[in-house]
Amino acid sequence: MTDVHVNEYNENVTAMLELVWGRGFMAPGGEGNVHRIVEGIDLTDRTVLEIGSGTGGGALVLAGQYGARVIGLEIEAPLVDRARKYASEAGLDDRVEFRLVKPGPLMIDDGGIDIVYSSGVIIHIEDKPALFSDVLRVLKPRGIFTAYDWLKGPGPLSPAMYEWIRLEELTFYLDTLESYEKALAECGFLEVATRDASDWYAAEAKREYERMNEPLYDQITDLVGAQSRDHFLKDWSAMVRVLQSGELRSGYFRGTKPG
């Protein structure tokens, strides 16, 4: 995992994301989006490497519902601790392993992974072609890289986008879905496919914002306090605005290693 910044997801951010997206989830769509990312892939007894496993929700779905063996890589120790707790509670310790890693190349042997999976994480990585090449290295022949990520439109970032990024208080390296597709092909992936999900999440985020105001308002206040509540509401409102304008986008991408 390259060029990412450690310990940006504090307790309040993690609690808020899990409240909106579900226990163990730190990316849009929660469990439902896991199913979309791996749609059509047989994961039974396959080894899956998750880049940015967060608090473990995705890995637990892949292991518990699809029968995969999952290695989750994460750079923030509190997230790894919570993911391990959730795995133990779910009785999936024997199928899921969460590793605390340092930013940099994937510490995985060449050619040993069947599927590399990621959701909402690659936005934090500046050198995406380097990451994609590293993913290709760790995959077995005919192994699959499948992921979902935050994206931007083709133009320069607007003041509204910069305001949303400021409110997020996270390190982002936004790029276009077309750039992802080009980089995957240039790294050597075959059968590269992309699918824009911007309309889906624009509508979903609006519903989330409405839920945050009512009926979740009091629950958010109890969870993170009034000051953080007001910040998150402002942040989500700014996100809805740039999603609806088409400046903030999201999408799926997939590629296969030659073999």
C-alpha cells in the first residue's frame, strides 16, 4: 500500500461511518456494495487480499458468505484491532487474517493471491500505476483485481470540491475512471472493465443525509457529540452537492492477470 497517511480515521470518524454504512464498513453501500464488487466471481476457498480492510466488514462478508480465505491489509492499528474483534465475534478467525502494515509495497509473495479486492481506499494512494503493478505481481495467473473507488470528473477541481475535501480532513488523490482503466491496461491487466456508479451513490448519499438529520440525529449526537455531529452534517451536505453536480464520482473497475 503506497503513499497513504496513517491514523486519519479517528474514533469519531469510524463510529460515524459505521453508523451510516453498517458495522464494520467504512465505504459507501456497506454490505450491498461488497456483493456488487465481487459479482460473478467464484470465491469459494479462494485466497482474497483486501487492500485497506478498515474495520473488517468487507472481509467478513467475503469469508462468511462467499467462503473465501481473506488477508486484510490495513495501516491504522485501531482499525485492525476492531476488525479482529469483529472477526472473533463472528467466529471467522480461521478464515480471516488482518495484518497491520506500513505504507509501501504490498508485503505479499509473488503469485500467491487469487483475487485482490478493495473498496473506497485507492483514493488515498497517490501512485496508482505503482499500486496496480504491485497487485499484478501478487496475483496468480488469471487472478482478478476487482475494486470500487471514489473518483472525480474530467475537469479541474471546483471550489465546492475543495470545500468538501477540506471538511473530510483526509488525504485524497482523486483521478478519473478513464485514468484507472488506462493505467490497468498499461500495467498489463487483461479484460479491463469499468462501470460508473456515480448516479447510484449520488442518490444514496442524499438518502443518507436525510437519515442523518432524521431519524439518526439524536443517535449521532449521543455517539460523537454536538460539535462533531454538526461537522459531519456539513461534510455530508457538501458531498451531496458535488455528487449531484457530477464533480465527485465513483465506480467499479476490474482486470485479470495474464496466464
